[in-house]
Amino acid sequence: MKKKKFTFIDLFAGIGGFHLAFHNVGAKCVFACEWDEPARKTYRHNFEKISPNVFKGGNFVGDINSIKDVNKEIPDFDILTAGFPCQPFSQAGRKKGFEDTRGTLFFNIAEILKVKQPEAFFLENVRGLLKHDDGKTFEKIKSTLEGELEYSFKHFIVKASDYGLPQLRPRLFMIGFKDKSIDFKQPETVPLKLTMSDVWKGKCTRDIGFTLRVGGARSGIHDRRNWDGYLVDGEVKLLSPEEGRQMQGFPDNFEFPVSKAEAMKQLGNSVAVSAIQAFAGNIVEALKLSHAKLPLEKRLHSDIQPKERVKGVSQGNKRPVLAPQLS
Ligand SMILES: C[S@@+](CC[C@H](N)C(=O)[O-])C[C@H]1O[C@@H](n2cnc3c(N)ncnc32)[C@H](O)[C@@H]1O
């Protein structure tokens, strides 16, 4: 029997923070979607070698709205991942549920879940989504996923610095499973592995850096809006992609074949890879455990090896966070 490799799709892929994290916990990407040309360039440059199948046969699409037939155009997969832009839902049709989200990017996610029925999803967004439109946006997302699409639903506010990275970056993680008996737990947090002094290779006044942004006007280092200026060895230094890459947990061999300004924007848009990877590891472990609990007749058809089932029996919330790598 062959060991089961869980598969995932990477929606609104950016530069592939989810791709890297799930690849590192042994899952395989089968489809990605991103419409921004410079981000596509960085994505292809870094992932073509490790996931060649994605770039062949139309599995790296641009605009998600160009997908007309979800069933035919997206291969089957186990886990849906997406960091999606936050948009309000219509005021008019609040009671209509899923249909009410039409015209938003969340609708595309919900439709893919409805058609493909994968085993799990992992969605990421800004923390502000919880309060967006007086909490109605979050409620609609939760009720669509739980009520209409029949997934379990848990959410977590996670900081990059909770998983070893020198950056605040509080983000909302939403995770759900078809198998509602899965009791998903947040992975144990880990101490800082890197400080801003390590990143700058000099004495920095902060251990944990500010949340990277997509852009925005530069402000003085003492201004409360400052996000890219640091005092290092008594001098003001401004972030470049090299520091941003480390703050987001991308490995040394991750390359940006685009301008510095584009690379900074891409990093500001991306996810903190180590945090995503810690949760990705627990998702994969939870799915292994769920497969291991299948009734005997189904288990005979399962492609998970018995040894693997035993390994998956912990809740997996004490897994060490591996350093993200690209190999
Ligand atoms: C918050 S970022 C996600 C970043 C990603 N998780 C990463 O690790 O880099 C959202 C991405 O969605 C993309 N996007 C927005 N609308 C889109 C659409 N209609 N089709 C495809 N991609 C879209 C944006 O270009 C942006 O890169």
C-alpha cells in the first residue's frame, strides 16, 4: 500500500506562503490561482521545481472568476487553502445565506467547497474581519461554512511571533473539517527563534518587528504609523526584501525575480510561513487520524499504511515547528 499524500489547492496564492507551509508538512499542491502578474512570476520561479504538475495542464490559473466549471477545471483535492481579500456581503439578501455572498471572493471559495467537498479548509484573513460590518461578514462566513456546507469551524487569532518569527502580524485563521469528530487544537506556541537584531545583524531596539504592510507612506521612526523604520546600532534603517523575507519565515533560497518595490509588496501581502506551517502540520495529522478511524471495510481501501495510522494518533498539538525550507 502506498502512503497517502494529502493534496491541497492554493487560492489567492500570492507568492505561495501556504504552498511552502503545506509542502513542508508533506502535502502536495495540485492547483493554484493568482491573478497579479509579478506575484505569478515569483510563485512560478520558486515552485516550478517542487510542484511541476501545478504549472502544467492549466493548473495555475489567473482570475478565479475565469473558472466556469469548478468540477472540470479544478482537480480533486483534500484541503482548500486561501488568504482572501475581505469584502462586505450584500445588505439586501442577508437571509439568503450562501447565495448572499455572490460577487465576493468568499463566494468562489464556498462554491469550490460545495462542488469538490474536500476534507478540510484553512482560510486566513486580517484580524479586522471579525469586526468587519459589525461582525456580519464573519457571521456570514461562519454560517455558510458550518450551516450550509456542513464543515466544522474553529477560528484563532495568531501572531507570527507566536511561532518563532520576529513580527507581530496578528491574523485570523479559520479551519474546518468534513469529519466533525475531529477536535482540532491550536499547535503549541514556540519561543522566538530570531529577533530583529538577528535579522539586521546589529543591535536593534526591538526584538519583535512591526507587521509588514503592502505599502503606504513612510513615516518618521517615532510616528505611531511607522512600520518599516528601525533603530539599529543607533542608526535608522529601512526594511528591504531581505529583512522582510526573514520576518515572514521564507527560507534563504526563496528568490524574488521582480523589483524591490514589488518584492516588498508581495511580502506585505503574504502569510507568516512558520505560523501557517504549524497549523498545516496539525491539519494533516488530524486527517491522518480521521482516516485511521474509518470503519474496517473502508480502511481496507485506504492507502494509508498501518504504521502511519499509529503515528497520527496524537492530537498533534505538540509537533515541533520546522524551519520553512524550499527543497
Ligand atoms: C492577501 S493576498 C494572499 C497572499 C498569499 N496567501 C501569500 O502567501 O502570498 C491575496 C491575493 O489574492 C489575489 N487576488 C485578488 N483577487 C483575485 C482574483 N479575482 N483572482 C485571483 N487572485 C486574486 C491578489 O493578487 C493577492 O495576491
